[in-house]
Amino acid sequence: MLIAMNFGLISRIISAYQPDPQTLINAFCKARNYFGQSSVMTYRWMLVMACIDRYMSSTDNARIRKFANPRVASRIIIIIVIVWVIIPWHNWIYFNIKGGACVWTSSVVALYNSGLVVIFGFIIPTTVMITCAVLINNNLRHKRKRRRNNVSTSVESEANRLLRTRDRQILIMLYVEISFYIIFTLPWAIFTIYNALSLSVPDKTSDRITIEGFLSFLTETLAYCYATLSFYLYTLASRTFRQEFVKVISAIINSRNQCCNRARRVVPF
């Protein structure tokens, strides 16, 4: 995702104050769209796989649960990277500077690309994440019922309460993550379809071109910004995450103070 932000978001910010480099350098026009699409889609599908991994980790089915391990995750990550390095290759061919703008030179390819990114960048990831959230909720509810039936002492009751709190925090974080994914990605998906359909419109007015440029800037920036929100979403949504974060910061500060105290200590001759 850092690659996408370096190629896409930074150039967008620069274009607000300086001439847009993607309208001046044809190679940058192609590279920006290729690396942007490749890295964004890779990030989104890794997010989808993370949701599937959470589901597999929470299920009672031992056959499914055995796939939730680092070895399988590493292989899936490699496959996702390879797939999304290959699929967006058409950006190198059909993105060119035309009329002072970096645009698709083929309306057919533009329609294909819009269908690709909407289906595989929004519809399928959103559907899978929502489905996984519902399945995880069901799995955790079954576990709570089983723990409730097995509780026999006050100690076990306290442990049951802690586990129930942890499960609730996980679900809240997951639902918040999915909700913001939809909010920040849906405008971009809608504009992608509109942009592909409007390529064949002749003689656009200057006002329409300006509005479309602004909407492109806004929706694309929102899509890029989603990847930067994870820390803030988890901090706001989860009390457990906030407590663990405070513990980590405190440990870092204490470790630094100990290092400083040792450095200031006077060693006798």
C-alpha cells in the first residue's frame, strides 16, 4: 500500500500546487496507474484473506482450523502478489497522455478495467468480509454457549467474562473495519464505472471536465486514505487495543529510561 500512496497520493497532492507529472511524462502516467492498481488490489485481497483467516481460527471444525497457520498464509500472500502483478498489465499499454490528461486510449479496455476493479476490488471483497463477519459472530456465539455450559466455579466465570469481552472487541473492530471500507471505497467504485462510460462522450464542456477531475481526485484520495486508518479505527473502537497500546508505549518509555540511567551511571576507577 505504501507503493500505491507514493505513486498515487503524493502525485495527487503535488498536482494541487504544481503541474501534474502524470500529464507531462507518459511513462509516469503508465507507471502511476499500474503500480497504484496493483498495490491497492494486493492490499485489499490480503485484507480479505485476513478476514478468512480470522474465520478459520474461530471455527470449531478442526479441518478448517488447520489452514489458519503461517505456512498457508505465506503461500497465499505470494500467490496474491503474483496475481495482482500480472493482471493490471494492460495499464502499461492503454494508459497514455491525450489532450493534456492521462486517460484510457480504448473505451473497451476502460470498461473492462472498471468491471475488474469494481468486481474484484469492491463487490467480492465486501461480500467476503461481511460473510466472514457473520460466520465469526456465529462461531463466537457457539463458543460462548459452550463455555457457559461448562462453567462451574467463580474463577471459570471470571475467565468466561474476560473471553466474552475479548470476543466482543474483536467483532466491534471487524464491523468497524468493514463499514469504513465500504464508506471509503464505494465512491471510488461508482466513479470508476462513470468514468469508463463517459469516455465516449464527445465535446465535454470545461465545467464538466473540471468537475470530473475534482471527483476523480476526491474518490481516489478517499480510497488511498482507507489504508492509513487502521490504527485510528482500532484505537477508537477497541478498549482492549487501547490498553495494549498504552502498555507498549509504557514499556518503551521505561526501557528508554533504564538505558539513560545506565548511561549516566558513574563507574569508579
